[in-house]
Amino acid sequence: MARRSRKDRRSTETVGGAIPSPHIQRSVPHFDVLDEAQLQQLDQQVDWLIENIGVAFRDDPVALDIWRAAGVMPTGEHGDLIRADAQWIRELVAKAPSQFTQISRNPARNVTIGGNHQVFAPIYGAPFVRDLEKGRRYAAFDDYEKLLKLVYMHPNLHHGGLVICEPTDIPVSKRHLDMVYAQMTLSDKPHLGAITEKSRAQDSVDMVEIMFGADAMEEHVCIMANVNTNSPLLVDRVVSEAIQVYSSRGQAMVVTPFILTGAMGPVSTAASVAQAVAESMMCCAFAQLVRPGAPFVMGNFLSSMSLKSGAPTFGMPEPVLSNYVIGQMARRLGLPLRCGGSLTASKIEDAQAAYESADSMHSTMLAGSNYTLHAAGWLEGGLSTGFEKLIMDADRLGSYQKFLGQGLDLGPDAFARDAYEQVAPGGHFLGSDHTMRNYQTAFYDWNEMLKQYQPPALDAAKKEALTDYVARRKSELPDAWY
């Protein structure tokens, strides 16, 4: 039989990054570890925290006024502690949709968050980058653009995230404009908006309105935002103002309690899980007070730490178990779930990075995470984005598409009857037509991928309007590095 040449095989590959990247629609059951009695015990602890301990909404008088208007009087030393009837909070949480679709300017890239859908996004927030050629360094905007192009081109990453790395060569007061603009022009995948200050969140929403229009924003989720509570049991102004900006426009909020057991939560996994759920529920309830029905994603970043050094540890039994449990709690509340992904404390792509990332990601997937941030690229406890790590992680994500999404293929081609007819007893299938039809030839090399990158098409008028908006806002803002 004639062999296909390497050139022939490559000719069938899609060049330029426009590879379809459908997210996972899960076809296997979730990994539920608690029975009903145990779930009720957790519910009781969550309700006790909401009613008796409370969550502080600090440094945001507007947020406190919103609670007052709903009949809740802030108390406590600072006059910002919110305690409320737990059943009422649960009724507010029930107003949030159990799933929603974030649209993209390319409809083929739309993603559904919630239900049996699972979406992967890259690392978020690292100030450093590293690669084999240049090593570890402060991230610059050139690094950001390269990483974004790789995220756009890789079919196993369905969402652009936002801060794939911190472009530290641009003032903090302005870099959000460059990042959101890059997400909108260098990629056509859905993405997140800025949250670090109210005006930056508003800039993100305004830019989305330029891209999609006000009417579309009323009908669809066009952008999401991800923010962390200041655990334990504190919602600072960054969080509450971000909720007000995004939720008031019907856009989706992802709120994630960041808890290292022993520091921001008790060393008990059960107590920390209940705390995380209580913080999430209070933020979701607040979002519903801002706008009933506002989409909300319940986040989980509960990890262990070394009580000797204070360093976070990943892939340990406690955070793995917390993923499973919070997954059950989120489904019980009817909220989409966000978990962390391929997490590691390793500084390089070594065996430690491999097993910690694999353990973290596997539990995230079995738990049913609907939106997985940090699915690829995470190194050094989140301090660094690795170019090679991004590609290695993203390549491995394809296995979850097979395992969770496709299950066992029982279609006509899956039984390979033509191959049995072609291969003699004692022979091999390496050169059979069936093997040639189904094997993959592509190996991901990030430098080669960047050489093949082609930007997705964008309406010239929209690009001009976005460019003008960014230029105007930059002229209005000081160069602040904080």
C-alpha cells in the first residue's frame, strides 16, 4: 500500500489557529463523595455562618446601602458585617441561572457555563513568565500577546481568560485596556474583564458594548469577571464594586473564596468548605440584589499549605476532596462551578509539576468544574506562566474531551471492520487505512505555532472604535504603578 508523505499529512492540518474548539459536554457521572446526611450537615454549618458569624462587606458604602434597602442592617465593629436569614439568602441564590452561554464574536466559540458543560481557560494573574530559551523573567506585553495567540490557536482551550500574565511594562492603571483590547483583536474566543478597580471594570464593560452592542448585552452574557473574596469572611470593595458593575448589566460574575487551610480558613477541610460556600452564597445573594437573575459562578480555590513555611501545596488530599465536595454543594444550590486546574508549586516543568498538576486537574474534572481557570500554564504556585507548561497542559486537556465528553465511541468506524479485513492474522495495524484515518500527526511547538498565527477577522469599524476608546482612556489616566 502507498504511504502518505509527511507533507501530505500536514496538508490536512488547519493553519492560522482557526481550529474549532468545542468545549466538553460531559457524558459521564460526577464523582459525588457525600451522602444526603453529610450534605445536610454541611448545609447546617453554612447556614450557621451566614446567620451567626456573617460576612463583612468592607469599604463600600454603596454595597451596604444595597443590603439596607433589602432590609438587612449591617452590624459589627466596623458597621459592615452582614448577617442574614439563611433561608432568605438561599432564595436569592436560587434566582441565579443554573447555566448560561457566554457569546463570542465568533459564534463557533460560544461557551455554555453550567450543567454538564466544562470549559477550559489558561492561568490567570502571574507576574512572571518563563521558557526554555530565556528563563524566568518579569512578564511584558510582548509575552502577553504571544501567550494569548497560543491560547487562541490551541483547540483544547475554549476561553481566553484575561491576565494570562501581568504585562509589567505597562502601568497598572492602563494595562487592563491593553489586555482587553488584545483579547478582542488577537483572538475571537470569549474572555474575562478587569476587576481590580471599579473604573477598570467599567472600561471592560464599555469595550464589550462597542463590540456587541447594548441590546446584545441585555440578552446575552458577553463577558465574565473573576474575583476573589478576602477570606476569611470578608468581601472588600474590589469584589463588591465588580459585582455592581458586571451584574447590573446582566454579565456574569465568578466569585472565588481563596482559602489556604490553616491561614484563611480552619485546618479542617469540612469547616473550610462550609466557609467557602457561605462566602460564595453571600456574594451571589448580593449580585441578585443588584439585578435579579444575574449570572453567577460559584468558585473554589481551597488548598492546603505548609504550616512550617506558609507556602501553598497542591495536589494534596485535602484540596482534592474539597473539589469533590464543593462540586456537590454547587449542584445542590443550582450554581455553575469554577475550580482551579493544573496547579503546581514547582518552578519548572519537572516530575513534581507533572504529578501535582495531574492530581489537581483530575479532581477538578471529576468534580464537574464548569469553568476551569488555570487549566494550563501554571507554575510556581501561580507566580509564573510557563510557555512550555501552557502547551503541555493544554495538550493533556484533550484527554478529558475524550474521557468525559466522548466516552466510548461505538459508531460504525469504531469497530474497524475494514481493518480486520485488510490485516492478515499475525500482522499489524500500523499501516492500515483505519489507522491512517484516525491518528494525529500534529505535535505542538509553541514557537512554530506563533509562526503560523493569523489574527481572526474583525469588523474594521469596531476595531477603530475600540482603538479610539483605548487611546482616549489612556490619555485620561495617570501612569500609576499600583
